[in-house]
Amino acid sequence: MLIPIYQIGFLSLAIVTLFILTLIQLNKNRKVEWWNIVMSGAGIFLFFLISMLWTENVSVGWKSIETKLSLILIPLILGLSPPINKRQFLFISWAIVSSVFISSLMLLILAYLRYLNSADMGEYTYVKLSAHFHPSYVGMYYTAGLCFIKFHLEKETKSKRLKFFLRFVTVLLVIMIALLSSKAAILCCLTILTLALVRNLTKNKNGGNTPFLAGVTALLIFSVLFNPMSKSRINSAITKSVVSTSDVENDKILATKRSSTQARVLIWGLALEMILNSPSGEGVGDSKESLMSMYDRDEEYYMLSKRFNVHNQFLETGISAGLISLIFMIIMFVFLFIKALRSRDILMLSVMLIITLNLLTESMLERQSGAVFISLFLGLLIFRDQGEHKSISS
């Protein structure tokens, strides 16, 4: 959450390129695991880059490529640097947890200051709470913080004070996720807590953290059920209404407003149709306008006025870079899941679950915060694995 979201310019790109070339020069005598770099996100980026060859709207295409640039920059930097050892990874883990903790406090303080002016309790929920970020993306970072607490730091921490701090942060993050009211974040959080609870029951015969985990899980469920915003969003998933929108072209004023869940299901069907009709993809710069044409064809004027994307990164990749890129992305994630299961790497497995659940409901790579999240966390886990054990290709 405290990772800077950048705007790429020529000078910035030149500096990063020079840095990467320097790393290559310094690591000439060390074998570089290019397969790990590809599996950390660089492979997906290359498919988007190749689709520029048949993109007609070049300016939009390059802007999209800039948004996704971290998919290749972060894996290259991590892959060409010395492997991450256990001590370094422990420091990084604490940095991640500290960042989401500080972020939570900042959002709550900002919400309180706004509440003093508006006297509106809505300042503590959903988009008002998450400030400049979409709640789903904020929740994604918070659930990742939970993974690092439950599946790494608790095991590595001996200090009672630090253990208490980790429990406090766990409770805070669960409350924040409930307040953010993102269905994807709530589902991810519930999945992680359930995984931690099952693992604790099977690993510790004396119960260990079971009462605490059960209590935190109950807190999440209670907070969601008694949060008006969460209840409203869950109820809206099964309803639709007719609303008046004034920004639809050709005087098409009456539009059907669908819930986010219903809209996703409809958009996914249109995206599948686009992939089947154009297996090579529309091109990274043309896919959005092609999707808008599908909305217009099916008279989905509300979604047209809002210019919704696919809200599924697998399908978004397919309509942009083609069927082969979609297949590669699926194979990549299946491979990483198998790797995590074989090595019994519960931390990597939990983070992969978060990423996959969010990829299924959001076009994460269309925002820098999503592209940075995927490339950074996959890279850290893959190259940590390389540093502590073996490379992913072995």
C-alpha cells in the first residue's frame, strides 16, 4: 500500500534500463534463472507487447504497456540481483506488514477527519474509506499482509511483544477488510483465515492459535453482516434496476443498472465471444473500444456509459493479446500452484489464492497498483524460493 505508483517517462525508463544493464554486467558469472523471470510476470508482459503489432490505436496501446511495465521491470530487477536469503526475506516480510499497518491507520485517520466535517458514517466504508484506491485493490494488499503474518512471521517471531503486535495487526486488517466492503477482499480474507485455522488444527495437537483464529473469523463474519454497506452490496448481487443515464450517445437514455456481480457475468460472456471470434486478440490498444462496441450491440447502455472493462484479467488478456496468451496465463498459474503444493509452501499457496481470486473478478493488470502487486509478490516468493531452496524450474 505504501509502494509508489509511478508514471513512466523516457528519463525514468532510461534510468531503469541502465540499472538493469548494470545488474547484468555484475552477474555475468552467475547463472540467471530466466524461467523464473518469465513466471514472475514478464511472460504475460511480452504477450501484451507483441499485441502492439496489430494494434491500430497505438497511443492507447503504449499507455497500457506503460501501466503494465512493472510486470517486466520488477522480475528483471529481482532475477538479476543476488538471490533473496532468509534474513532478507524476513526483513521484507516485516516491511510489508508494517506498510499495511501504517496504511490502515492513515485511512482511518483520514476518514475521521472527513467525518468531523460531514458527520457521515459512510466515510468509514467502501470507496470513501479507501481514498484514491479502489477498495478491492486495498483489500488485496491487506489480505497479503495477513498471509505474511499467519504463514511466515508468526512462525519466525519469538518475542511476546512482537507476537502481540502481529495479533493486533491481524484484528485491525480484518476490521479494515470488512469496512472496505469489497466482496473479493472479504472472500480472500475468509479463505486465508480458514486455511490458517485448518493448518493450525492439523499441525498443533494442543490447539495453539485456534481460539484466536476462530474469534477473528467470527469477527469478520459479524462485521460483514452488520455493516450496512456490505449487506447492501451482497443484496445487490441478485437484483437489478432501471436507472436514467444522460451520458449515453444517440439519446439512449433508459439503461439497466446491474449489480457488479450480474455485470461481471454478462461481460464475461461477451469477452468469451470476442476471443472465439478473434483468437489472435484485438490488440492491447483496441480491446477496450471493441468491448464498448459489444455493449452497444447488445444495448447494454449503462455499462457502455460507465465503460466497464472485463473485470477478469484472464479474459482481459485473451481479448487483448489472444487465445495463446490466455492459455499461457492459465498454465503459468497452474504451474505455480503445483510448485507451491509440492514444496508445501503455505505462504506462496496463500498469496497465489489471493492473486487468482482477484484476477477472476478484476482486470488487475489494467491498473498499476494491480500490476505492481502481482509482479512484486510473485517475484519475492519465487526468488525467495530460489534463494532458500531450488529454482522453480528444477
